[in-house]
Amino acid sequence: MNAKLKDRIWTGILYSVSAFVVILLVALIGYILVKGGDCLRPSFLFGNPKAGEAGGGIGPQLFNSFYMLIVSLLISVPFGVGAGIYLSEYAKEGPILNIIRLSIETMASLPSIVVGLFGLLVFVNMTHWGFTLLSGALAISVLNLPALTRVSENAVRAAAKPVKEASLGLGATQWQTIRKVILPSAIPQILTGVILAAGRIFGEAAALLYTAGMSAPILHFDNISLIDKSSPFSLMRPAETLSVYIWKLNSEGMVPDASLIANRASAVLVIMVLLFNLSARILGRRIYESYTGKK
């Protein structure tokens, strides 16, 4: 068998595997969307669940998911990007760096249910906060920090190669080089990692079962407070997210049409994750083009 024939065979195998993955993804998403039916009805998206009655909505859970997303990113992004900058620009090879990398790899491999139990012990019980949105956001941040750190480290290191020496040669300090030269060039890759992490926040359920709770009271937006538990913006209230609500519907069947509501909610969740992934590609490309002048 000559080299060209081998090359064609393995190329065909790789194309077949890629096509199978794409077809499987399209089939899965299509099945969920078809089962979801009219999931984008305003009465379903913004309505309140009806205890023991059919025809409920997902308004509180949808709001909680978005609010959890914002709070989690406010916590995890500064730490993740800061850790990436430290590892790529300041850390020196040695035992300490090896320990840090081992810790990051270990955290990245932790199952979400283990992080949820850790959050239950630390953020719920030891702090005496109980089931709160803040506890859930901290648990999600623990899950997202390893990925954000690695993405930021790789982005900063890749962006620093062509411009770092030139900037330092012109008299800029290391921090000025990082802040004004390297970070702007690395923003597209970092932003992609941030938005992909946001998609994981939407889909996470196991860690939130033990930290954010499984209750979503009706929201009254006339009360604006970060600590008053009756306020929808409070960080100290239980906050059942959409993914947790789907799990609860499928496991407990609280309403007559639990299966239908779960299918519709799953379709909404898939649509949101797809939008975040598409946003990562489009926004990251446009920011990169704005800094490099490419079109």
C-alpha cells in the first residue's frame, strides 16, 4: 500500500469521524428543539410556575440563571485572568509553579457534584448563609476558575511573543507592557473563554443543588436590594436556576405537565447556550479585527 493511498484512507476516516460528531450534535439539538415546541412564547418565558397546576412558566428561573451568570463572572473573571497573567508573565519555573499547576489541573478534573458538596460545607454551612445565590455563584466560580486560568495564560503568552520585547525595548515597564500592549491583543481569546464559561454556568445543575437551593419565589422588581431576601436582586436569597428546575421537574413531577415544561425549558436552555457560543465567535473575531486592523 503506497503512501498516497494510506493518506486518503486516514483522511477519509478523519472526515467521517468529524461528520459523525456534527450529525450527532445537530440531531441532539434538533430533537430537543422539536420536543420543546413553542418554548419561546412570552407567557412561558416570563410567566411564573403554578404549583400543582398545568401551564406554568419559567420566569423566575430564567432571571435567576442570568443573575447567577453575572455574579459568577464578576467573581471568576478577575481571578481567572489575574492568575493567567501571573502564570504567563511573573511565575518562575520551580516547585511553587509546579504545585500551582497541579492544583489547577486537580480542580479542573473535580466532578461538579463534589464542588457542590464542598460549597454546601463551606459556603452554606460554615458561613451560615444557607442556600443563597452568592453560595451558588462561588461554587460555580470554583468550577470555572481552572478553565479561565488556562485560557488566559495561553492567550497572554501567545499575544506576548511578537510584541513584548519591542515594548520593553522602547522603555515600557513590564506592567505597562501587559496592560497596554499584551492584554488588548489577548482580549479576543480571553473573551472567548469567558463566554464559553458563561455557557457552562447556564447548564450547571449538580453544584447548584447544594448551594443555591431548589426554590424560586415570585419576583417583585419594585424592591431593589443586594441583601434583602425579598428583593429579586438579593445575593442572600435562594435562587433556583433553569437547569436545576429541569432536573426537579423530571425527578419530582410536581405539575401535571411536568414533562412538557421540562422539554420547553430544555429547549430554551439549549438556545441560550448556542447564542453564547455564537457570540463568543463573532465578538472575539470583531475585537481581534479592531486591534489588528484586519477585516
